[in-house]
Amino acid sequence: MTPSGPLHPINTPPPSCCPVSGWPIYSHSSWTYNSPESNYRLRVSFIGDWIIWLQPQGYVHHRHARKGMALLKDVLFTMRSASLPFIAIDDYSAVTGASLNARRYIVKALRQQPQLQAYIVYGPSTIFRLGIELSRHLNIFPFDTVVARDYEDAVSMALAHKASMDGQSARETVSFREVVNPDTVSVGADRDAAPKTLETHAAELLSYVGGINLETYGIAPSYCQISSEHPFRPVYDALAVLRDDMHAILRRHRKARENLELRQRELVGKQEVLDETHTTLNILLEARQEERLRHEERIKTRFEALLRPLVEGLENTSLTKRQRLLVGLLKDVMGRIGSIVPCDPGCLQTPFTAKEWMIAYLFSAGQVPREIAQTMGISLRTVENHCYRMRIKAGLKGRATTLEEWLHRMGLDSPMSCRRLR
């Protein structure tokens, strides 16, 4: 029967004498660990000279387990020789839980105690009790591991184990294994009855385990109510916990997979929308380019239709040499409408002005600065100033390349060509 509360709570000093064995209980203020950031506490006491009594309280994190096991080693080093065996009694009635890393560390630390003969726990939670029972059935620990009902039961188990360690006869004391497993099925005079009973229990257990179905992410309904006296009750309880944990894990896995599939469908839908948008934009850009070319061709045609007769009429009149040169230049400019100018603006650090473009065209026509000055009706000095600024805009330095050479190099073989200048 599980007690309603701890017999010796940790918040009160331990008794000076054990009510079960009558042996003195030793404790010290330095044998208590108090976590500064949580409500975890651990008190270590000695019952007699070979039973160590642990009283943890609160939730056990990994850092608490390390501190607690270090405290246990210090107390053992202070109180006992390293070669003397001992038994540990652990009061879990005030423990609210333990992390996975903490449980692993405690198991590892206990396994490193070669003189530990038995580990007796009382007051644990259902899940912790199942873990202890499974550990005992699977022989995980090199020492005896048992779950007692309360403090008196734990001390009685320790006394029985001490008696077996001292070599006392089984007739004079209660067997430790009998105390540990009070629910074990006793074999009566009829030896044939026990195998049949175990066969029945094994069939029930196999039937229950076979009900677990992983493929459909579900688990068979819970087994029928098993009596607390059933010899396989700890196994059934452990399987029930594993079943519930497995069901929760598979449910989370299924939910995560459904969310992933949903996200994938959303991404596929967005990708399709982006592809359609990209295709539509390409079609619109092509249509806009074609429309722009049509507009340019229409404007050029109309411009030619309007100005070409006027220019041809001027050619048929009596003109001076300068006027004929300007008319020829005008025709050349009209022919360049919609094409690239003699000097690519991308080659310039700063764009040319209108007069500078005019000078560039005249250079392309093969004129020298003096002829350009006469054609434009400006002084030679002004043309030279324009040429100086054009050299700066073209990035020409020194006398290695003249402006005329640069303009001809940027043009074609024929001075009036409209090919792109590079």
C-alpha cells in the first residue's frame, strides 16, 4: 500500500534513530545540496554504518543529478572505506520528475559504484516505478534494484539483503527476493499447474504486443484490466507506457508530415503562379518591343515623308559650298534617324552638347577644324575650345591620340557611316 505522504519529509531534520532497525541515523548540514535557481534539494543520511539514505526533492535536471552524485561520492568517501559494501535507499516521494539526461546520468553514476549491493526506491511515480521494474527484469544494473512500498518496507528489504550478505540461513530470515517480489506466483504442490498458468499469461502478453500496428499509425485498444497481483503486471504497465509514447510520437510525426505536404503543395502552387507571371511578362515585353519598333518605323517614315522633299528641293536651288555641305550633313543626319549616332554616348564620361555633336559629325565628314569653323560660322578658337572639352569627355589624355583619330576610330571606313561606334 502506497503511503499518503513521506514518513520523514526533507524539510524537517531526520530522526536520530531508525524506527525499523533501531540503528542511529547520521546526518550533517554539509550533506544537503540546495539548488540556487530551483526548488531542487537533496539530503544524504546514513542509517547505521552501511545503509545510505537519499532524499531528493523537486524536479531533477542534469545539473542537479551531477551535483547530487558528487555529494554522494563525498559522503561515501568521508564515512566509509572504498572497499566496504553498502546499500542505498532512495526516497522519491517528493520528486516531481526528472529529465532524460538526468536519469541517464544517475544510472551511469550508480553503475560506477562497485560496492553498491542494492538500490531500493520507495515512493516513486508510476512511470519511474515501471522504469525500475524493467531495469530489474532486463538486468541493466549489476546490483539488486527494487521498489518498496514505503520507508519501513525499504529498510526491511535492506535488512533482509544484509542478512543474506552475512550468510544467514534462509530459515532464520526472510529471503530478500521474496521481499522484493511479494507478488511472485508461488509454485504449489501441483507442478503442472504453474506451466499452464505461465503459458496463459504468455499468450495474453503476446496477444497484447501483437496488437501494436505501426503501419496505420495507430495502436490497438488498451488491454483489459489486469489485476495488481498479476505476475506480468509490471510488463503490461511498461508496454502501456511505451504504447502511449509511441502513439504520441507517431501522431506528431503524422502531423509534421501533413504540414510538410501542405507546405510543399503551397510552394508548388506559388511556383506555378510565378511561372505563369514570368511567361506573361515575357509576352508583354515582346509585344512592347514590337510596338516600339513599329512606332519608331512609323515616325521615321513620316519624318522622311515630310523633310525629304524639302531637302531635295533645297539641293535643286543655287547654294554656296557651305550651304551644300550643310544640306548634305542634314541628309546624313536624316538617314541616321532611328540608328546610332557617330559617337556612342556610352564611350563618353559626360554627354556632348549640341554643338559638340555637330563638330563630331563634321569630323566624320572629313573636315578639319578650320573648315568646321567656317561651316559652323564660328571662330577657330571656339572650335578648338570645343575640341578640348570633347577630349576631356572622351577621356583622352596627352598627345598620343588626337580627337580626329579617336572619332575616326570610333566610326567606320566611310565618314558618313551610321554603324555603331565602339
